[in-house]
Amino acid sequence: MISLRRAGPADAPAVRDLTRAAYAKWVPLIGREPKPMGADYALAVERHRIDLLYDDGVLAALIETIPAPDHLLIENLAVLPAFQGRGHGRTLVAHAEALAAAAGCALVRLYTNGKFAANVALYGKLGYRVDREEEFSGGVIVHLSKPVSPLR
């Protein structure tokens, strides 16, 4: 059974550990830790919305979102390796889109490393389009967005 709940301050260590485990596979590809691996999750839990996804009672994935006046930004989407391929990423992206619509936003934005081809492909399948690419730390950040229908 899948369940979601919002993270609180006591969840910051679990958020950090899950994120580090989910992104570890990318370190050899880009030669450094991706940005989410070094984030301050005690601060992020206070300032952003982080929703935790449980698969049969086990913390399996999370999504971190940041509201802006005209869009909702997906800052971090992380799925533990043992739970990848089960649709949890899709579930969390749909959750973020519902949050954006409920908040009256007409757009969801996100970004990913250009070398994370599987991520770029997944977002494309989910209806996200590439808005722009920019150089960052010897690589390329791909910025994507998707329109959503605001509920208010």
C-alpha cells in the first residue's frame, strides 16, 4: 500500500539519507555529488514542502517542492534504489502537479543534470518540455516545465 505524508523537522535525517542513497548512482557519471546530496535538509524541511512516500510502511521516496508566485518548483525527487521502477517517481510528480493546481499555479518547473538521461526521458514522457539548458559545474542543467490547470 502506498501512502504519503508531509515531512516534519524530525524527518530531516531520513530525508538526507534517502536523498544521498537515491543520488549516489550519479556520482561516477558526473564526477561529483549532485547538488541534492549536500543540501541542508533541516533547513529544507522548514522552508520547503517535502512529502514522503511510503511503500507498505517503508519510506521509499520523497519530493521537495518550493512555491513561487507563478509556478511550483520541484526541487528534489528521490527514490531509493530498491524501490525504483515501481512508479513512485510518477506518483510524486503527479502529486506535485496536484499541489500546483490546488495553489492556483498554471505551471510546474523542475531541473535536472543533462547527463541524467533517464530523468530527462521520464519527464518528457510525463509531458514536461525542455525550456532551456545552462552550463553548471562542467555540465549542463536542463530546465523543464509543464502547464497544469489551476483550480482557483
